[in-house]
Amino acid sequence: MSDLVFSLNATMPIFLVIVFGWFLKQIGFFGEEFTKIADKYVFKVALPILLFQDIATADIRKDFDLSFVVFCAVVTTIMFMGVWGLTNLLMKDKSMVGAFSQAAVRGSGAVLGIAFVENIYGNSGMAPLMIVSAIPLYNIFSVIILTFGSRDREADGNLLKTTLKNVVTNPIILGILAGIPFSLLEISIPTIPMKAISNVAATATPIALLSVGAGFEGRKAIAKMKPTIAATAIKLVILPIIILPPAVVMGFRESALIAILIVAGSPTTVTCYIMAKNMGNDEVLTSSIVVLTTVLSSVTLTFWVFVLRSMGCI
């Protein structure tokens, strides 16, 4: 029961903020201009600063484990490339391939990861190392997939050049890269700029969630319920089934295993919606997947924690 309560506490506030954003749109408090400005602000300012803060303040050297880093990187690569490849083969509507592939894989590692591990163990454990190992790849692969899946790709005469440019100039990737030297070299950021950074970073998630809610179009989402359910099943059930057994066999335990669970089975991150919308992909499908995975993850995460505890792994 305590695991269920924890999972509900972790996911339901996120869902409620999304619902609140939808409600404010319905009563006319939010308009189209709000979502455009909010999406742009979160994508180019708040999320990069949030990830910079997470990385810059993490003690990567203290908990460095090469096998864990390699495992997270390899798993992330296999998940993205595997789902993208199968989606390209099996999905008839190619306009949804990019949004579906990203949202079916990309979880809330940065947002939920540290909080989840801290709640169970009282400290961040291996979560910061997981963020460094997986989150940069999340963004690189997402940029590649969304560039190839963009509505504007037909008019792009040099898709490879565009993809490389999108990776190099992606604000979220730049935020992560900027934070790595501060962590590795143990550079302390002075109190005043750190508070300013924290204040801006704190706006990323709530504004992004409000924007998801404001941009959620129920009728259009219902029309895309089949791919939404399929992506949700992949994200919350199929990927953990595939990823967790090898992690256990390789000897990962405690906070390391919980961090891997977050990589494999956490709900689809709100960043998916922001990036899909900013890069010309199907934002309606993405927002629908974000909402459904967020609601159901309280059950599935509780189930996976229960299974791992029953096995004596955490």
C-alpha cells in the first residue's frame, strides 16, 4: 500500500496540473498565444536550465560506475532504435511515426528519477548518473526521430544536414552539456546565481504541464486512441519486461535498479510534447500519450516496485 501511495503522490499532481491547464483553456483564460509562447519558453529556456541544474549539482564522480553508465546508454539506444524501426515498418500513417516513437520510449528520467529514488532510499543514489548516461541520448535520438518525422521533411532537400544542425543546436542538449563540466570538475556555483537558476528551473515542469493541458484536444485525441494505447503499453509494460531481467542478471540492485526502472518504465515526459510541437510533429498524439501514461504509471510503477521488492532486489 505504501508503494501505491508513493506512486500516486508522484504522478497524480502531474496529472492534476495538466487537467488544470485544460480547464483554464476551456474557460478562455488561456488562448492559442499562451501555448505558443509557453512551449517556446519551456523548450528554449526553462528545460535547458533545469537540466543544467540537475547535472551541474550532481556528484557524478562520487557514484561513477562504468558498467551502469554503459548499461543505461546501451538500453536507451536499443529502446529508441528498436521502437523507431518497428514503428516505421508497422505504422501505416507515417505522419505519426516520429511522435509515436519518441513518446513510446522517452520517460521522465530527469523530472521523476531523482525524486523517485530519494523517496525510497533517502538520497539520490544512482539517479544523477542515470541522467548523465541516458538523458543526453534521449534528446539526441529524439531530435533525429522528430527531424525525420517532421511535417516539413518533404520540403527539406538535405535531411542529414538538418538533423545534424538540430542535434547541435538543440537547447536541451546544450543545457545538459553545459552542466557536465560543473559536475565533473566539482565547480561550485555561487549562491546568488544558483538561486536565480533554481527559480527559472522551477518554472519548467509546471508551465510545460499547463501547456500540455491547454493544448489537449479531446476529440482529436480520441481519434488517435489506438496508437495512444499501443505507445502506453510499450512505455509502461513492454519495455520494463525487456529491460529489467537483464539488469537483475547483471547484478544491479537498490538505487541503481530503481534508476533503470525509471529509464524503462516511467511515464512519458512532458518534454516529448514540447519537442514534438516545436519540431513539426504530431503534438495531439504526443499529449494524449503523456496524459495516459501519467495516469496509468501510478499502477504500473507500483507493480514493478512490488515485483522487485518481492525478488529481494531493492
